[in-house]
Amino acid sequence: MELIFLVPVVVLILLSFVTIRQGMIGVTTVFGKYNRVLRPGLNFRIPLIEMVFKRISIQNRSSELGFAAVTLDQANVNFTALVVYSVINHDEETIKNVAFKFIDERSFNQSLVRTIEGNVRSFVATKKQSEILTLRNEIVLYVKDNLDLILETWGYHLIDLQMNDITFDEEVMRSMAKVVASNNLKAAAENEGQALLITKTKGAEADGNAVRIAAEAERQAAMLRGQAVASFREEVARGMSIAAKEMQASELDNSVILFTMWTETLKHVAENGKGNVIFLDGSVDGMEKTVKQMMAMQKMQGDKK
């Protein structure tokens, strides 16, 4: 009989203790009404009367969301987001709010997802398709500002919100790829045209410089050749004048000078002909004829003086 009486007592004693693991907080009720909060560790409760209604995690929690939105120019945008949140604090009122605001965890998650979707859609609806990809940070900030206030009323705090993927429908992505490709081709063509223009301009400048340098060199060469010919003629004239004066002083005929010049000319042609065919009358008659012509020219020049 004593053993039968002792068993219920032991059971009641065991039911009087409840363990709450680290990172969790327990909420108890008495006859369905909130009673108190149980902290992590071993806690005592009134057996069979005080019930553990819910265990609430005070650790960070995350949810991955996927949804779509429509831009101002009617383009469908697909979003993949990650939201990280946690209970604001461990105060009793906050824990009560978390425990009794929603009927279950599923309802809370559904409300969280729909709230984020609504904020993103309201922002995207005011923007054009071409702007969305550059407004990732603006979307996150807009949603955070609105979501923080709502989560606080539920007893939660938003830690982070990330927009991991922002994609468009396949047709839109294909058209965007074509636009990017055409822009790249346009830029490449412009760069190639500029490079070709620079190449041709530099080539034209080089050709012009080469022509100018060649012309200047030719001018210098012609001037030097002219100076050489003039100097040669001047020396020839001076030599002939000196020779004529010496011939007159020696009472010799000036035709000897002309004869010497004729023979020197034949010698020069023979030495420098280099195999070229040069027709020159080297006979005695030809020499006499040439000497007479040279003497006549010399006499005409003497008469002019």
C-alpha cells in the first residue's frame, strides 16, 4: 500500500520540474491564461496546472524568400531574398507579444513573407526595368525602413535583409543581352574607327614629313650641284685666262690651249665612259672644226669686251 501511494508522489515531483534548453525561453499558462516566463535551465512549476504553452527561440532566425514583382513598364522581375531576424529582447512583455501575437509559427512566417513582398512590389512598381538592377541597395533600405516598424509590433527585430538574385523573364533577359551585345559592338566599332583614323593620320603625317625632308634634301643637293658647277666653270675660266696670258707672254698661239682641252676631253670620256656608247668625232677634221668653233667663240667674247 505504501508503494502504491509513493508512486504518484514521485510522478508529481518529476512533473514539477521542466528543462528549458539554452537559446530558448518557455512561456507557461494556467488554465489557458498566461502565467510566467521560464528561463533556460531547470525550472519548477505547478504540476498538472501550470503548462508550458510554447518554447520561443531567442537566437537569430533566417528565412529565404522567392517572389516576383512588376515594374512601371510592365516587366516581370523575380527576386530571391534572405531575411535574418530575432526577438528584440528577453523582457517578459516582449516574450508575451511573440508568444501570443500569432496562432502558430506558420502564420508568422506567412505574414513576414507577404510583408516583404508587398514592400518590394510597391517600390518596384514605381521604377522602370532598366533601373532595377542598379537599385538593389535602395530596395533593401526601403524594405528595411518599413519592415523594422512592423516587426517591432510583433516583438521581433530585423537584423539583415539581402537581395541575392534579381532576374527578369527569359524574353526580357534575351533582349537585354542583345542590347548589351549591340552596345559592345558599337563601342568596338567606334574604338576601331578611332584607331584607324589615328593610324592613317600618323601615316599621312609621316609621308608628308618624308616628302618634305626629301624635297629639302633635293633642294640642298641641287644647290650644292649648282655651286659645284659654278665653281668648276669659274676655275676653268680662271685657268684658261691665266693660260692665255702665259701663251701671249710666250708669243704662242692660243689654239694650243684649245687643242689641249680637246685632248683632255677625249681622255676624260675614255676614262669615265664605263662601257657606255658615246659618239664623239675624234678625227683630225673634227678636232679642227671644234677648235675653230671654240676660237670663234673666244674671239666673239673678246670683241664684246
